Amino acid sequence: MNLLYQSIDKNVATIKQFFIQNGIGEGEITIAVPSITDKSLNQYNNSNNQPEFRFYAKQAITVYSKNVKSVRAVMTKLAQLGKQGIVFSQEGYELATEYIFTKLNEIKPKMIEEATRKAREVAEKFATDSKSKLGKIKRASQGRFSISERDKNNPHIKQVRVVSTVEYYLSD
């Protein structure tokens, strides 16, 4: 068991050094507590054979950074660690790479302005088509902002939407 912990410590140090050498700040790296499973205690193992390796260790290392370019560049180099015998897993939803959009407040005013302008264009078209005159805004509400991945292969590219509802008065 002591050798297992030594191996974990060695791998963590190697991974951490790799990240730092590739532009990730030490403060951006979080090391979780390792999870160790004793395979001989598996209640579903109904054979008398002992597994080749009794213990299975898993540990999450998280990089939380605002520098998406650096992180993406490091991700393309992870095979270098694999060549050193370090095994990676992305099994399970909780281990997927996640990109969090943090600049909504910076783009919100322009998005609302554009949504209002487009609503007016649509309202003017309705007025023209119905041979009416577009009046003042009767009621307006800012809807919900939604942030999603552009597609599953580019989760770092975000699509931000806002739905605004604007009602206008029409007169003949």
C-alpha cells in the first residue's frame, strides 16, 4: 500500500510540474484526495481468483484558469505524460472538460440593445404589412440569457442568447 501512495505522489508531482512548465500557474492547479479501491473486497466478484492488482487508485487533478488558450494548448500535449506511464481517464460526466463563460456582464448591454433594435425592425415590418403606424413601446421585458456550447466538439466556443419581449402600439 505504501508503494501505491508513493506512486500517486510521484505521478502528481510529474503532472503538476508538466502543467507549470506549460504555462499553468501553480495556484490554478487543484489536487483532490486519491480514491483507493481494494478489488479483493468487491462483493460482485464471485470467483476465488484474486485480481492481478489488488488496489485501484484514482485521483482528480483540476486546472481552473481564465487563460483558455494556455489550457487548450496543454491539453494537446497530455500524451507526453502518457508516454511516461501516467494514465488518464475522462470516463464519467464529472471528469469532462468544462469551459465556464464569465463575461456575461460585459456583453449584456450590447445584446439587449441589439435585441431591442431587432424587435423594432420586426414591429416595423408588422406595421407596414398591416398598413399601420408603429407607436411607442407598450411593454418590454428582458428574458433569460442562455449560454451553451456551440457544438460538442468545441465546448470552449460559447453561444450566448437573450430573449426579449417587446410589445408596441400600432395605430391606423
